[in-house]
Amino acid sequence: MNLSKAPEHGMMYALYTGEVIYRPYDRNQLPSEEEIQDGLLELHLFDECREYRFIRAAAENIELCVDDETISYHDMDEKNIYADTYIEGQIITLKKGQEMPDKDKDYVEIVNYISYDDNDLMTINNYRLKEVR
């Protein structure tokens, strides 16, 4: 895990074995990497332009940074002839036990990086979470 790759500040979405954390963060005020990794399943640190993602997996951990400028469509083969992005509508985030959003509700958007082959079959090559202000 290399938290220096994360955006300077933004939103933290962390899935642990016993809890889910969704809150604003400042990279300089994050706990140590060892503290963050204790019981961690997935970590998403993101702002409006970029996401740092760390996923604990059985075989090996997955760590990557995704943004519009550096996204690579290397997962596509030569049959995929067209690449695009699609932004999923705003998803409202609620706190535990909350049924209705606050006046100052938080939103998250999902940016999907997609490609189409010559038969117009779509493939989602990657995605990122996007902070909505």
C-alpha cells in the first residue's frame, strides 16, 4: 500500500471486516498504513479527478490509481474499436440507520471506462469513484 499515490484530499470509502467507513479525508491526517490495513478488505481514496484503490485479495493485493488522463485501454484487444466513458448518475450516500438524505447530502458518481467492438458489444474496462461537490 502506498498512500502517497492517493489524492491530497477527498473522500475515503473503506470496507473492513467489521465496519464500513465513508468520510472526507486529508492524506496528511490519515492513520498509518499498518493501522489502515488492519482488517481492511477494500480502500478507495478519491476526489473529483482521480481514485487510489487498494483491494486485499487471496492471491495478491490489487493496488492502482485511476484517472481520466492516465487510464489505459490496454485490456482491450484489437477487436475493440471505440472507447468512451460513462458516468453513472449521482448515488446518494447515507449513514448507518439513516433513511433520508441530509440537506447537505453526499453524492458519489461512478465513472465507467468502456469500449465497443465492431459488433457494438460493450466491455467495461475499468471504473473509478468520483467525489461530487
